[in-house]
Amino acid sequence: MNLMDLLWPVFFPLLGAIIALIHIHVKKQGGAQAVGTFLMWQLAIGFGLSYLYAATGHLLFADRVAESIGWPTGSPFQREVGMWDAAMGICGLLCLKFREDFWTAVIIGFGIFSVSAGIGHVYELVAHADFSPNNAGAVMYIDLFYPIILAALLIWYRRKLPAVPGSPEGNA
């Protein structure tokens, strides 16, 4: 395994954080705007590009990826996982254009899949002693905790937004 195979789960979120911090600094943002910018880049780069990268692996290098997870090679299931990853990666990139409720839907859909996959990694680790790098390594932790981080950022962002008169939040 090369270094990128081991680091990719954290590479894209870190890259998204760096881009977000530069954006926030250059635009001199604060408050809700800074939190929203950070979340937007996490969704686009940390999640979107990460899932497109994962899709490339599952679709073009299926056997190598299967071995890195501890799966049997030659499974057509790789195509399904790869297409899911591609679809979610595109949704992540679309978060640059579409905001608010779209972000919520993306985080919920991604979160359900990702946490479930993370629980699957834990199961394989405990039940079958699968210590393969992309089962028991960074992927497992990112699957379990990254959706929670994104959801927390979204909640924080929404709470920092000023109330708009006439909206349910503005009537509170």
C-alpha cells in the first residue's frame, strides 16, 4: 500500500479545512458566515472529493481496494459501492452551489450510510479479526465520526444565523 492509500480518509477533510481557513481569512469572515464557509468546504472537498476518490478506487481498482478492506476480489458489489460513492461525491460538490436544506439532506444521507458502514467495519474487526488498513484504519474512524462532525457544524451554523422575520425561527 502506498501512503495515499492510508492517508486519503483524512487528506480530503484536512484539505477542505485548509481551503476554508484561507477563504475565511481572505474574506475576513466571522460568525455564521465563517462557520458556513467552513462547512461548505468540508462538504465539497472533505466529503465530495473524498467520495469521488473512493469511487475511482471501487470502480477502476476494485480488486486492490477489496484487498485493502479485507474483502474477496472480483465482487460485482464494488460497482454498486463505487456508484454510490460517485453519486454522493457529486452531491458534495453541489454543496458549493446549493445551500441550506440541500446541505441538511446531504449530511443526513451521507451520515446514515457512513455511520452504518463504520459499524460494519467495527463488526468485521471484532467478529472476523479484519485488521486490514481500510477496514480497521482511518476509514473506520472517518465513517463513524465525520458525519457527526458535519452535523454538528450544520447545527452550529444554523444556530448562529440571524433570525429572519416571518420565519419560524423569527417568531420564537
